[in-house]
Amino acid sequence: MKKEILLLLLVLSVNMMAQTTPVNIQVDAAREKGQMKPIWAWFGYDEPNYTYMKDGKKLLSEIAALSPVPVYVRAHNLMTSGDGTPALKWGSTNMYTEDKDGNPVYNWRIVDSIFDTYIQRKMKPLAQIGFMPEALSSHPEPYRHYWEPGHNYSEICTGWAYSPKDYQKWGELVYQWVKHCAERYGKTEVESWYWELWNEPDGYYLMDKDKVKTYCKMYDYASDAVKRALPTARIGGPHSTGGASRFLRGFIQHCLTDTNVVTGKIGTPLDFVAFHAKGSPRVVDGKVRMSMSSQLRNMNDNFKVIASFPQTKNLPVIIGESDPEGCAACGMQTNPENAYRNGTLYSSYTAASIAREYDLSEFYGVNLIGAVNWSFEFENQPWFYGFRDLATHGVDKPVLNVFRMLGMMSGKRVEVSGNLRYDFKAIRDSSVRRAETDINALAARGNNNISVMLWNYHDDDIKDNGSPVALTLKNIPAKKVMLYHYRIDDTHSNSYEVWKKMGSPESPTPEQYKELEQSGQLDLLSAPQTVTVKNGTLKITMQLPRQAVSLIRLMY
């Protein structure tokens, strides 16, 4: 018994030491690692009709404003039949119907209103060719699904998820759509977009016995149509699920060496490669436990496939959905493992995982240009219902402020070192499960600034005071700098905690709404100050609570 008590005391003392001994982080502004590519400036969602609704337009404006480059937006259901009424995991544009004689009738009104909303904000579509219009579906009935959270996910697999019954008509639809976009928005503008075929064809989204063969046939027709309408347009795929690297390999091999069913020649145009990567949270002992390793392993396996082909290793790569799990519309009431979404577990996970996307792509030498955060907003739903979204009722959640931080980071990524407990390989292989948390940083040097984003992350949803951090910045090319320190934690940049302190109102008063709206913005931890740099070096100390994210920004 005495030995057990002594062992317990030893463990407690080690934990206390871990909390009081500073984590030392060094940033060397002279040691470049590569471009700070805005891979984070990509967003997506299932329900395209939210795009032009009140809160959708507001959120898109905020996303556009936080990014120094045009943001790419990916949405499902751009070709789906229906009257444009949104629902969870559903949307429609009714772009294709047929008259009584079976002749095509094209209607671009709704899809134009979606793309217009993007273009007005200088955003760009990652334009998805999907899903199948009712008049072209090889299995049209039932066509629309009425899935709800808590129901079996397979309920979504209705007529929209099937291949075309007439490939010629379907190819002509794609041609007419791309041609229309080039005429409406201009050739130069549409050349800057990315066109893609379908979503997760290896899973629920394509109902066919031989999914690879059917998808590749659809891709041959789609790519031919896109290139006929605009030869300089860019098209790629297959947006397979993270665990389907074999599907990805088969698709790439088809594009490189198989006979194209449309042209009869060997090969099919492939301008970029896309796949998805997802984590897998669960509830353990009554608390959420994330699994960042699942998401990173998805990236690892698919990067490995892409890098194995000389013809694709240098092509642009887009992670078409890069998220902690796989169902944005599954709220925490029906899926308690998704209770991470409202607060700082989501924001700290996002900061830590995006940093590792840079590391993993660099490790494999692939050209990662985008990682789509599959979260947007859900109109007319309960406040903070636990959807994977960036805002609720027009009030920003903490996670959106991570992207505001990233929007202030540009130029070159620079070296970060120190007594760091995890690197990308350790998280890929084992996630963040040890007693120590992942305290680390991502740093960039711009023309007149240096930015360092720091986080304190752990898979387990536990909060504490965290750890002291001693940050040293070296080779600063200025003698004086303006220091800004932004923070996301329980008392900064956190509308969810403010809402709970209000008593979780479902109908906030105008005064409460204004307070919530303000609390959703990125907040400074302390007032900006001018500081002196000695011999190119600046030392900053802070207490970094568990699940907190900080941005140190030096302007000179």
C-alpha cells in the first residue's frame, strides 16, 4: 500500500512539474522552410442553398474578409433536382429537366445565384459536377432523401447518387454548364476555378457495384465536356474517402494508362488530385476523445499514393474535406462524440492539425494547395446545437478565429524548434494521448512582419491551466517592433462560453445578440505594445491554457 501511495505521489509530482516547467519554443526567422501557402483558405458544405440566405451570405463575407487571397468554396448538390429548398445534407438547383419529348431544359437561375454570391466576394468555386439530375438518373425513384440526425446514414442513398442513364445527355449538360459559366463570368475568371467530379464515389455517394469502373467512365465524359467548353479549364478528382487509397490509385492509373471511353485514346486529363481525410472522435469515460491520428493517416496513405506516380507527384493536391470526423450535420444530441464542436477543443485541434498538413505534404514532397474545412452554417437551427459549423445564427464560433489568425500569416514558413513533445510522425502514429499535451507552433515571416501561432492541444477534452511557454524569436530584422498577442480560450474569442453564461438563451435579446456577435470576433489578450529587439532576439513568456491558441504577431 505504501508503495502504491509513493507511486501515486510520484505521478502527481511529475504532472505538476509538467505544468510548471516552461515549454521552450524557438523561432528562427532566418531559417526558411517553404512558402506559407494558404492551404487553409478552402471551405465547403453539403447544403448549397444556404449560400444566398441571410446568415450564409454574412458568413461568406466574413470568410472572404479574413483571407489575403481568394477563398475557394466547395458545395455539394449543385446539379441536384428540386425547388431549392434546403435541408440537412440536401440542396438543389434544378439545372436540368426535360420536356415531354425528352429534350433537355437547362435552368441556371439557382446555381448562378450561388456562384454570384461567391464572385461578389472575390471567392472562387471548387465547382462540383454532382449530383445526378432526376431526369438523367439510372435509378430515379425515390429521388429525394429525408434523412435526419440519428437516422441510418444510408438513407441518403436515393436517386441523386446513381450514374446517368444517358451519358451523352449528361456530358452535354456538363458542357453547357461550363460554357454558360465562361460566358457569364468570363474566360479568365473560370480558368482560375477548379472543376471536380462527384464526392466520395467509393462510399455512399455513388451507388454502383463496380464503383471504380463507373466513376472512371463518368470522369471521362465529364473531363471531355469541361475541356470542350473551355480547353484551359482545370478538372480533377476523385474525392475518395480517406481510407480508400486503393480507389485513388485505380483512378490515377485509369487517367494515365487506360483507354478513354469518350476519345478512344490512352489517358484522361487530370489537372489536380483530390481525396478526403477524417478523424474519428468517440466518448471515453463520459468525455470526448479526439483521434487526430486517423485524419493524419488518411493524408499519409493518400499522399504516399500520389507521390508514387511521377506524373502526379507535382500536380496540385486538394484535400477535399479535412475534418475531425465525417458528418457535419450530425449534432451532439444524437452523436455525443461531436460535443467538441462548439468550444476550444475544435479550435485547438484545427490549429494543430493544419500545421501537420504542411509537415506531411512536405515529407512526401507533394504539392498540397488546399485542405477544405467542411463546415459552414445551418440556417434556422437551435443555437450551438453541435453541428460542425463556423457560426450559429450569424455568431462566429471559436474555430473561425483560428482562420482569422492564419489569415495574418503569410510569406515564408520558418523553423520552429524546442523541447517539443510531439511531431507529425508521432501524432500520425499514436495521436495525442500521452500525459503531455501537444504544445507547438507554426511560424511565418512576411515582408514586414513575423507571426507565430501557438497551441496547447490534447485528444482528451479536459481543460486546465496549461503550461508556461517561453518563446524566443531570433533573427528579427528590426530594432523595434509592434507586438500583438491574440488569444482563443475560455475568456477570449469565445461566443460559446458567453452564451452559456447568459443561461443558453434560445432567443437572445438584441443586446445579448450584439454581445454574442462581438464575443465571436478575434480578441487581443493584451494591448498592443512597442518592444525593443536586442541583437535580433525577442523573448516572450506566456501561460498557455489547455485548448488555447495564441497568435504572436510582430510588425516592423
